[in-house]
Amino acid sequence: ARPLFEADGDAPANPEHAMLRARFEARESGPHRGLGIALDALARAPLDPALLSTAQELAAAAGRAPLALVLARRRLATGAAPDGAGLVQLAHRYLQAGWPETARELLLDVTSRAPEPPGARVLLGEACLASGRIEDARTAFEGARERGERSAAVWLGLARIAVALGHRDAARANVAAGLAEQPADARLLAFALVQGGDASDEDEWAARAERHLASGTGTTESRAALHHGLARLHDRRGRLEAALAAIRACHAERAAQQEPGDSLTERAARTLARAPHSDSLGVWPAAGSCTDPPAAYAAPGTGDAAGGALVARPLLVVGLPRSGTTLVEHRLAGHPAIAAAGELPFLEELAHEIAALTGCPMGAIDRLSAVPRSLWDRAARDWSARLQRRAQRSDAAWFVDKWPLNVLHLELARTVHPGVAVVHCLRDPVDTCLSCWFEAFELRYPDLRDLERLVELHAASLRLVAHARARGTPVFEVRYESLVQDPARVLGVLWRWLGLDPGCAGAPPVRPVLTPSALAVREPVDTRGVGRWRRYLAADPALAAAFAAVSRAPP
């Protein structure tokens, strides 16, 4: 093969030669080298099935799972689709990667075929739920039950729907029905412990969980879920040392499941390294600070000079998870001119697509100019369509996209839609990091269960927002502590900043909430979440050392 590669030079023109060379270099120098060659060739032959297959295989081998999924989606567009069981496996990977819409599209195709692969309808319910299609999710789960699937996943899915709608009693009823059929199911027990119940029920669930863990049986995932449920129970009851021991056990189990890949902290650092003058950016803004209000924008449906692509005007609510983003979105939507679309992973998917197109790593904001205009136009239309579908309306002045980690994609958002504005949620950094640490976030976010990385990510997120402000993106800072003490005043200032009359605002609409705050956000605002960190740092000096480097807010 060597003479063939030497004749081709650095850039093989023949896709088959490029595929062979990519495989050869992957064997000789590792998958990253082979993947680079395959991606360069795909820039010239983007729909070659064999080249796409090779690039997908090498991306997976290099720990670039999201990129592998982008390439798999491109392969599907060429008509190279696996069988039903293969599509279910691929849909499951999309769901794990946080791309529920893509998973749902695949599963709709699978469930329309005969015979239907086992578990496809339950997975369709999970994909619909994750993408905010509540009634479609209910239909899928109930359809699975009618087909005789008595798995815990069905009852768990129905319980999660009830929580998303704020129906605590219905959620408990579904969990009870599931536990009556499968009393030792770890996922149902963990969900019950997290949501809570009567003291006697909680004691029984905890005893079952402890017996399950003591037996040494079950998967790593199920043991991690049980440890997390016990941590939440101990936290509610004020047993701080037990809560800390349980959450550490949860993270130890999940670390064993972790696959290699790009961390959020690394991506943030890469973005800042490519940002002009990033070293001179300030960190903490003054309390209640904001840039100039967003400029006037054409009304929805009037289009723009680029061809009518920009319709829905996005309002990003960003910050680290557990910093108050759900509360801010929920309260903002009390104004009739604001539509809440929930958490959309759209910008994350787009960033992976651009990485596949340019061959650059995530966060390479200096390469955005290399992306063709056609992709930006399509992205603007797709983002607009998703915002309107999730919000179930098209007539709002602002559409809220509150995926917290859009903080990594502020420059990308500004490029897709120049009219974007940002609400940056800030909470005491130790409270924020500790609350993240006590959650069982998806495996793809290892930074959120590592205290040292959490502190680094928090500092990086502040600088990313400072960079967006310096680049001209309108930014409004909301302090969680101020919001829970005087929500009417904070929201009034924010609505006026958005060009809206606070007098028109009313109660937030009844809508699904798909975050850990789904039940709490519907309750009256209180200050219980303020200063939670103090009792934990007093109980464990090791935590105080872990948070010593955190960037504290000024008074």
C-alpha cells in the first residue's frame, strides 16, 4: 500500500484510497491520525458510504462518540440503514448522547415495521419524553404495556411523565404499581428514593436498596442509581455524613462506566484559548449587571435579508446546572410575549456537526468562518422550527432555550442567529457545584461529578459569558439569591430589559418541566437552597479543601 499512498500525496483524491490510507494510518499511528485523514477526505466526498463507515468506526475508536453519531446519521441519509435491531441500538446511542429527536425519528421507523424489535416501543417513549413530546411518550409507554411488556421501564416512564407535569401522587402510584410487580427493581427503587414519600415507605425502600447493594448483584448502573437515591434520602433527613458517603459511592460506580471522550472543561478551555483577548476578561460581573438591552428585531414571520431564515428569536438561559435556570425560565414564561421551549440540545448537535465538517475539535470558534453559508441558513431554520414546536406556538417575541450548557456555545448561537440574547444565571459557586455533585447527571458529563473539574468549569463558564459580552451579545445577569428573595423586582427589571411591559405578566403557564427541579419549580419560591453548602463543609473538611480555589462572587 505504501507506493499507492506516496503517489496520492497528502490528500488522496480517490475515496477508496483515502479509506485504505485512513485504516493504515490508524493501525500504524492510532485512530486519531486515521480519523483526521478520513475527515479530510469526507470534505471532498461527503456522501461516500465506505468512507463514512470508516470515519464512523475510527471516531468511535478515538473516543469521539458524538462525532461517530454525526457520521452515522450521515450514513443513514445515504440509504445505508441497518436492520431493525441495529436501528434500536443506534437509537439508544443517540439517546445516551443527548440527541432525542434523532433517536425518535429512527424509532418511529422501527416501530412501523413488522416484526417490531423487543424494547423498541419503550425506547421510543423515552426518546419522546426527552424531546418534550409528553403525550407521544405516554402513548408509547401505554402501547408497550398493551403489547405485554411489563418491564420496570414502562412504569418508570409513566412516573417520569407524571413528575414532568407536576403530578406527584400519580408518579408515586406508578412507582408503587411497578414495585408491586418487580419489588427489587433498582431503577424503580432509586426513583422512589429520589422523589420521596411517606416516612414508612422511604424506610422500606431504603432497606430494599441496602439489601440489593449488600448482595453485590446488579449492574454498575443500577448500583450507582441506588447509591444516588440513598444520598438524596439522607440529605432530606439531615444525615450529612451518610449522604456524602452515598454520593461518593455513586460517583465511584459511575466512573467505572465512563468511556473516554471530550470533557466539558477541556472544551471550555479550548474555546477560551481561541477567544481574542480572553486573558483580559473579567470574571464576576457586578450584581444585577447587564449589557445594553437587545436591539429591536423584526416580528416573527417577517423574515430577514438573508432569505427569511430567522423567525423565532432565541433567548438563551445559561449557567451551570443547578444555578436556577429552570426557575428563571418558568417565571419568565409568565409573560405572554415569552414562550418556553425547555432544554434543546440543538446547539450541541450543531457543534458536533461542524466538528465533523471542518475536522476541528469542539470549541474551535476561530474556524466558524470556514463553514458554508448554506449550513448557517439551514441551522437557523431548524433552530426556529424546534423552538416553535417545543413551545407549541409561533407568535412569541422571545423563545427560551434553557439548556444550561449552551454557555459553551454562545459564539455559535450568535453566528446562527444575530438577534440572540442571553440570561446568565448565577448562584453561590459552592452551592452550585455542590448541588451538581449531588445529582446523577448523564455519563457523558463526567465533569459534573468531579469536584475539582466542577470548580474549573464554573470559572470557565464565567469567562465564556464575559467573552460573549465583550463580543456584543446582549447579556443579563440573574443572581439566584436575589431572585428567590424578591422575584417580582428581579423579573420586572428583566422583562423591561427585553423590551416587554411587566404589567402584562401573569402566572407561569402549566407546561411540562423535564429537569431535576420539575416539582420544586411549581412550589412557592423560598430561600431553602441558599447557603446549603455551609452545613456540608462543616461536616466534611475535605470538601472545604476541594472548594478552596472556587471563584467567589463579590457582595
